[in-house]
Amino acid sequence: MEARVTAHARYTISDIDKRLYGSFLEHLGRAVYTGIYEPDHPSADENGMRRDVIDLVRDLDTPICRYPGGNFVSAYNWEDGIGPRDERPTRLDLAWHTSESNHVGIHEFADWADSANTEMMLAVNLGSRGLDAARNLVEYVNHSGGSYWSDLRRKNGRAEPWDVKLWCLGNEMDGPWQVGHKSADEYGHLANETAKAIRAFDDKLELVVCGSSHSNMPTFPQWEATVLEHTYEQVDYISLHMYFENYEKNTAEYLALPEKLDRYIGTVGGVIDYVKGKKRAKNDVRISFDEWNVWYHERKQDAERMKTWGWPHAPVLLEDIYNFEDVLQVGCILNTFIRRSDLVRIACIAQLVNVIAPIMTAPGGPAWKQTIYYPFQFASRYGRGTALQLDVACGSYNADVAANVSYLDIAGVHDGDAGTLTFFAVNRNGEEPMDISLSLEGFGSAKSVEHTLIKHDDLEATNTRLNPDNVKPEAQTGAKIAGNSIHVSVPAYSYSMITVQL
């Protein structure tokens, strides 16, 4: 099979906000306890955080981390996580039917984020609580001193404010499963009043209002329209969430799901434009896609387990073991975000450690990279710059979710500072290899080309504690430069990163 791709220096989509490669940590399962925090671990630092995990997170180069939820935040009292650790209360978490020790709170997470070279993206509880708790948390986190909450922070050991810029106004408030679920009007009114209070403290902060939990919600997209009519001029982003499943074990249909993601983003973009026009607003609202990942391997089984296990602390929960097929899916998802980077400015892989995550840990033992670690790392590290509007000519197939799904899923990024073009390419054809011809127009001459491939003959191949490198990237030698064109051959069902030095 052949594919022809043209990249032109003048045909661009948008600059890419580095926060497109954000992450997420929730107090859920072992994401925090024995994930990032394990005081008795041989690698633990002075704060009890696992250095081996910190090193893997730093290698991902994820610029933001959303915290503390997620469903968890909708019944969370942030005050439980401050002060002397031995005086903090244990609470029952209604979202995941577990007990929460509160040994990790805002101070511990902030120290971890600093060590992991990432910035905090904090969520406030608009489920069981509201405006007052939210404004108090913002004051505690961001005010220098001389007020009740800022002086309490100083008493608790942090003299300087953390100056967190990005704040989420609740989580998935359209979902009936959410503690404190509200109608669009109820939530829109509360979110607007909370946003006004936060902006009265600091009008430079960036605020994210809740959109739909997924595009199959019966209230989508009316939810977005109603909520934005309440909040448009007070917020900067509307959040979207989507998880990808393959219960039917149909790879072609599975890899077509990013077409649904693209439509989801496009529909919400249209709603944003509609509300902006209706309100005659001058500000722009963009999308924060702050939960996304593959999630189905352990989902149904663990939903049943949760019904019978009482209230355990940090149980094994939703620890999906990702395979090579999921590498292809995550690559396609990230490519969609790059191609939609004019609208999607922030995105967060959910989650970061152990719980549907690219990083796994064993209590007292090693940490290792799941298969999906690599496409996320490649996009995060090398997908910075300007997204290119590529012209792609390739064969296609029809799927239930969409017609004419291109066998080649590709995104291109121009990094002017580094003088590179980077292409992320997924061959969605499981039967045939693909010869890709990349025509480069207006960039000058190509000096060199590198091709990195992720390929495994078994779609179900995984990385485990005993075999952590079963699926990993390999440098290739076959890519060629011919004039202003690059020629690369890729195998069936494969993920490639093609880097051109200009």
C-alpha cells in the first residue's frame, strides 16, 4: 500500500500549547498510595515519594498534572489533607468505595509535582461543596500571607504561595454517578458564581468549566450550550472526557474510534462559536480534554469487585495492562489532538500511575513502562511547535463509527527553534505494509531523517514486571531523502515517529 503526504510551511493549524501533553492523578486505587507515594520504598525521597516513579514521569516531560480528581473530588474536603499527617482524618470515598487516609494532600502533591517537573492543575469540589470551599482553597494555595487561609498554609510549612494558574470547576457534573450531580442550569449557575469569586481574588487565573463526560451522554451537546450560556465570559476552557474500548476485539473498529473523538471536538467547537455569537462575547473559550485514555481491560470486572469489598485503602483497582494494540490507539488519539490543537489547548492522559496508566509499580519493587508510555512520550517530547495541515492521499476503509477511515493516521509538527519536522504515523492496515512518501514544501532542504518504530507481531503483547521491554521503540535505518521528499516503509499495524532535521 502507498500513501502520499504533503507538508507545506504555510499550511498550518496552530501553535501547540505544551499542556496538550498533560497528565492526571486521582486518589483512586494505587495511583497515589504505592504509586507516587510509598515512604518505605527503597527509592523513597524525604517526602515519601518514589524516586523511580519521579524519574519516569520526568522522562515523559508532561507539563501539567490534574489533581485530586476526577470523581474523587466531588466529595473531597481539601482541608483534610493539610496539617500534621498523624492528625488528618480517614474518610470514606463514595466515588470508589474506598477509605482515604489523607496522608497525601496539597502540600505533598505540590512537592511531588516540583520534583517531577510538572505544574499543578487543581480541581475544586462543586459536588458536595461549593463556592466557599473553592475560594478558600484558592486563597490557601495562591495568597502570599496576611489572611486566615494563607497564614494557615505558612503555619503548615509552606511560606511562599504555589501560584497555581489552572483550576477546574468540579468534575463531570453532568454525570448521574457524580456525588452532587446537577442539571446544566444548576451547575452553570454555581460554576459562574464560583468563577466570579475566584476572579475577584485573581482575574489572571485560568478556569475550566465542566462539559460532557462523553459524547454518548443524553444531555450532549445541550449541556455545553446551557453551561456556557451561564459561564462563557468567566471561563477559559470547557472540559471534555472520552475513554476508548475494544470489548468486541475488533481492531479495525477500535482504531476508527478517533474519528468519533474528532467529531466530538468539532461539535463542541461549534457550540462554543454559537454561544460566543449569541452573547456577543469578545473572549475565546477553548477545550481542555482533561481525561482520555484506553479503558476497558479491567473495567467491568472491577465494577463488580467494588460491590463486595467493603472500604479498602488503596486497593488494586482499574490496573489495565496495556498491549501493543493500545499503542496504535493512543498514537491515533494524540494525533487527533495535534490536528485539533487550535481548539484543544489542554489534554490530560488519565491516569499517570497504576490506574489506567502508562507507568506501573510493584509495592516495594520496581516501576516500569507500559506499552502506551512510548507514544505519549514521543508526542510530549517531540510534538512541540506548530501543527501542520497535511494533505494525505491513502486508501481507506469503512467502520461502524465512520466511513472512509484512512489507513494512515498521521500528524505533523514543525519545531522552528530546533529546525525539525516530526511526523507521528500509525498504519491502521493490519494486512499490508505501507510505503509513505512525504513531500516537504517551503521548509528548505532536509539534512537527515530518523525513523523510530514500535511494532510487535502480537497485538496482545504487553510489558510486565518480568518482561518490561517486550514492546518498545526501535531505531530503523531504511528512511531515505530524495530531493524534497522523504520515503519511509512501515509494517502493517505499526506506530512510527519520523524526524526530519532541516
